[in-house]
Amino acid sequence: MELHHKKHHATYVANYNATMEKVLDAQAKGDVSGQLSLQGALKFNGGGHVNHSIFRSNLAPVAKGGGDVDKMGADLKAVVARDFGSVDALKARLAASSVGVQGSGWGWLGYDPADKRLRVATCPNQDPLHATTGLVPLLGIDVWEHAYYLQYKNVRPDYVNALWGVVNWADVSARFDAASRK
Ligand code: MN3
């Protein structure tokens, strides 16, 4: 996780800032084609930054409540029961979708503001959940190989199952409360 944050996340931030400067430079020159050619890099690096920022606050060491489902707020707990049946059923759905991502990407628990329901979704590469689907991200699972190859080699299911032990349900609940109050 330390390497993941210091190297990978930092690279997305640096590349996003560098791309943004090129966008502004192209804009200053009135170069619309140049601006459009940078959209892919903007989405990839900006998405990498947004996704890893959420991921980082979604996790906590066990000593700080990581993995403790009792830290889940009452409102989120009720909606999880309504939409999935149980917390275990939610975990099973999110794990299966995340493990099933082809290539690199993310699994998400999101909130759909249109019908006020929880959704499990996946995104390829670093596509940011909200900007590309409209779902508000509550809990992200990074299934890029760089997230797990050092500890879990190529065994993505073992990594996803181990992640449940460090999920910060208080953070997931705070995100749900903020999204559902709007
Ligand atoms: Mn990552």
C-alpha cells in the first residue's frame, strides 16, 4: 500500500497536472484540436488521482476500525439490507464483479441518486465512476495488478477477499450519508 500510494498515485497526480498545463496552453493558443487530443490523458490521470484518493480513505488498519462491519452507519446498513439482502451478500456481489474485471480496472459500490439505490459497478482502466456513470462512489476496489502482485502474485480473488479485513465502513457510510442527503 505504501508503494502503491507513493509511486503509483503520485504518478497519476504529476501526469494529470502536466496534462492540464498542456490543455491550458492549447486553450491559450486557441488550439481546440490540441485540447481534444489531451482528453484521454486527462481522464486517465485525473481518474487515477480521483480513484486512489477514494480508495485510500476507504481503507483503514484493523487498529483503526478496518474491517469492522459494526462501524457501518444505521442508514447505510438499512439500504444494504434492502438492496442486497445482507452485508455478506453485498460483499459477495462486489467481490465477484471486481474479480471479473477483464484487464485493469475497478470494482465499485456506488449510489444512484436518480433512484436512490445502491449499485455494484465496474470501470475499465482509471475511468472515474461518477464522471462516466453518474453513480456516486462509496467503496472502490482497485484490481489493477499493481495493487496486489507484490503480496498476492496473480491471485486477484485472494487479494479482494483480504481487502474486506481493512475496509473502513465508517468512511463508506459517511460517503453514503453525504450522497443520500443531497
Ligand atoms: Mn492502483
